[in-house]
Amino acid sequence: MKKRTTDHLQQELMDSPDLARFLTKNENLFVNKSIAELLNQLFEKKNISKAALAKQSGMSEIYLHQIFAGRRNPSRNRLLCLCYGLGASIEEAQELLKLCGMAQLYPKLKRDAIIYYGLQHGLGLFEINDKLFDENEETLF
């Protein structure tokens, strides 16, 4: 079966007269992983301990354990903190936000532009929080 793009799937959805049929036909294309599964997948790609991740993301190890166990779902800000802690690329962060059903970073918003810049240039979470504060923008924590 040929891989279909999101645009193709969207067009098919708009053209479909029967939602139930569309959903059944495309069931295998829907994202069905939890936030915990998506984070664990990204975590496994990185060479970092959970203790270091907790420190670098500004979270307690207990809260972090609850997120990775699927007992807590992080907010967009906390998810971005985890991206900084994991040393995620901008592409990894954007994909994680999208798959978790959260707004991707939008460079036309000043706050998002600062966060985007920090991820793109490998800045640490505390450094980017300082930049957000200096620009009178809401910090990540």
C-alpha cells in the first residue's frame, strides 16, 4: 500500500460522504500512541538517564516517573521542558507536540520564536527561561 501524506488524507476526508467508512478505511493511519509512549520512544533515542533528564528539564523525578508511566499528562510547557531536557532537535520537538495534539511552535508568536530559537541553537532550559523572562514572556516553568 502506498504511503499517503497528511494532505492526501485530509483531502480524502473532505471528499468522503461517509465518515464511518473513512474512519474504517484509514484506521491504521491514525496516531494511537499515548504521550508516555511517544516520550519513551524519544527518550530511548537519547543517551541520558532519567535523573539527568529530571534535572535538565526542571522536574522532580517523581513527576517525571508519573509522566513516563502514563499516570500524568504534561502540559505543553512541561512537554517543551522535556524536549530541552532530552536535547531534542526542533524537528523532534515539533513532531512530539503535533503527535500529542498540542500546538507546534509558531515563529510568528514572540514567545514561541524564543523557544524555537533555544531548541534550534541547543540552549539549555534555564537559559531559555531567562531569555523569556527578559522579553517579558511567560517562562516554561
